[in-house]
Amino acid sequence: MFISHFIFFYLKQINYFCNQYTRLYNMVIKEYLSISEAAELIGKSTGTLRRWDKEGKLSALRDPISNYRIYDKDKLLLLFDDFIQPDSKNINLVKPSHNYKALELFAGAGGLALGMEKSGLKCIALNEIDKYACQTLRENRPDWNVLEGDIKDYDFSKYKGRVDVVTGGFPCQAFSYAGKRLGFEDARGTLFYEFARVVKEVNPPICIGENVRGLLRHDKGKTLEGMISVLDEIGYDVMPVEVLKAIYYNVPQKRERLILVGVRKDIDIEYTYPLPNHRIYNLKDALKKGDLYDTDVPKSKGSKYPDHKKEVLEMVPPKGYWRDLPVDIQKEYMGKSFYLGGGKTGMARRIGWDEPCLTLTCSPAQKQTERCHPEETRPFTVREYARIQTFPDEWKFAGSVSQQYKQIGNAVPVNLGKEIGYSVIKFLNQYYQEAVS
């Protein structure tokens, strides 16, 4: 009886959310999903799925060839219907109650800064060491104050009291531990130290750092632990660290960014991360006229595959990868990697129109991280790269084609930056409201 009620309940939900199911079916048309694809679809970790499999809560099947866990797509969509919600594109939208100002460090090509600007935050200054990225920033925003050069050479104390948020994507570097508790001085020589130094000099209500997911495991977690310790020493409480999946923030790309948020200790206001939007955009949304863009992607320059790689990738179907090749070609192409564990689903991968793109790299023809166009056997062009990162078509990139790819590949997706910006504005609105009352 319980099972029949359970099925009846979910069938009603399926009918109500039929449009959302259509989007997800368009995203994943394969009958079976890998554990990583299944985890992404339902918003859980692969570890959770493995535990559920062992406990019998959500049993996985076994691929007859690789013996890896695979999941029946239909069962997942049925069991996790409550995950699907009506389109909530503007769920985090909030208007600033004041003219908030941001200071951006390690600005790159401006993905985070542009996203923040779109949310309503004004960039008062940006620091970046790469000359081509600085050219990109100046060309697109002549009114931005671009501070070109090594962050170590700049004193930011003049911005104290003038900035509401300091942001930056500092590189991940290990610290030298001088004792049981890492201090501010122990981080010297690292770029995170420079990030913390600027935060200390400017003393904004909130600071936002972003990094790759790998920071969680870097030096067995000690690096992140050290960063939290440093921010604590300079007067900031660090919020629980979260990894945001770009696909839930109007970005047609399976990119993840770790977000580190510090709130000044004299402020008793809780920061909340942006809520995930459950509309999933795919490659077609990025490159064709639709909800994300008003026109098809403009033509532009792009890299090419060497002949031997092109010959292999021409045999890979859309949404396929190296395991879809004949076994003898798999062995030849993969070399020693063929005999190692793991799915390696990003290798010799052709992206499908109806799925989000895999995380873009700084070099589109790079070995072992191929992201091949769905119909043509080539890497994505510069403008296609930019679209997948949700840059507007009018945002131009300076330097050679390889320099442009590098800038785009390193960027924070603009739409993700905008959603983070909304969360900062929400925090600042409350902060200034309480300060006035």
C-alpha cells in the first residue's frame, strides 16, 4: 500500500513538472548515466550515491564492460522529482539600496568583475598582473581603474572606508607552517597573503575569495585551514565554505568554483550563498539563438586539432568519448592511461548539443581534456569559448588567439559572478539598514 501511494505521489509530480522534465531529458538522452552524471543531475555527491548503493537506498547497475556503477536515468528522474522546480532564473535578484563599491584582485579578463557589475556593484579598482588581461579590461571598460602589475607593489590603504567588498581569485599555494596555528605572517610569499593584506588594509564589511574545488584537498586540507586561520587573525569570520556548480547559476558549463567568504567580526549578519537555479542550460543555449543569447554565436578564430587527433575524434559520436572508440584505437590513443582506473570521461570527448559543456581549459586542443564541437571535428572557437563562459559577444579579448583562450579559460563565468554579486548585495543591504536604524 505504501509503495502504491509513493508511486501515485510521484506520478502527480511528474505531470506538474513536465516542462522541467523535458529540459532535463534534453540535457541527458542516454538511457544510463555514469555515477558522476547521476550525482550532478540530482544535486548529490558521488560519495552519497555510493553510500546509498551500499545501503540499498538507490541501487546502481554495473557496466558490463568497465564494471563501473551506472544509473537508470528514468528511475533517477522519478525518485528525485522534488529536485525539479519551475524556472527560477531570477531567484537571487535583489536591488542595491546604496551605491556599493568593489575592489577586484587577480581580475583576469573580468569575468567576476563583470558579473558583479551586472548585479549592481561598481568596480572602483581592479588589479591584474597579466598585460593582455589588463588590455582586455581597459578595452571593454575604459572607465575602470585597472592597476596593472604585481599586487605586492601596490598599497591599497587609500581605499579604506571606500570599498564594500574585496573580491579575488587568488592562486592555490601551500603555506609554510611555523606552528600549530598558521598566522598572517606565516602566509608571506603566497598570493593569498597578498589577498589577506589588501583585505586588512581596506577593512571592508565582507570579502569574497574564489578558487578551484581542489583547494579542499590541497595539502590534505591544510592550505584551506591556513587561509581560514589567516582571515580569522585579521578580523574576519569565515562562513562555511561551499563549492558552487556553475550549471545551477545560468551557465551552460559543468564548472565548479570554491567560494571563501569572510565577514568582519563586528558585523552580526549571516551571509547566505546564492540559491541554485534548477533550469539547466546546454551547449545549444550557449551557441544558438535562445534564452541566453539573442543571436547565434558570431564567427571567430580558433585552434585546430593535429591530424592524428582529428582522425581519432572524427570517430567519436556526440556526447561520446574515448570508450566509444574501437578497443585497439582506445589502447593506442590512451597509452598507459588505458590500464589505469577511473572513467576519464573528459578525454577525447565530443560535447552534445543537449548537454552542458565540460569545464573549459586554457588550451582547447590540450591533450587529455578535449572538448570537441558536436558536429565539426574541431575545438570551440574563441567566441564559442566566451559564450560557454557567459561573456557577452561585445566583450573583446586582447592578445593572440592562445592568449585569448587562456584568459577565457581562467575566468569565472560571468553569470556565476552575477549570482554571487546578488548574494553580496543582499548582505550589504541588511548591513547598511541595521547601521542606519
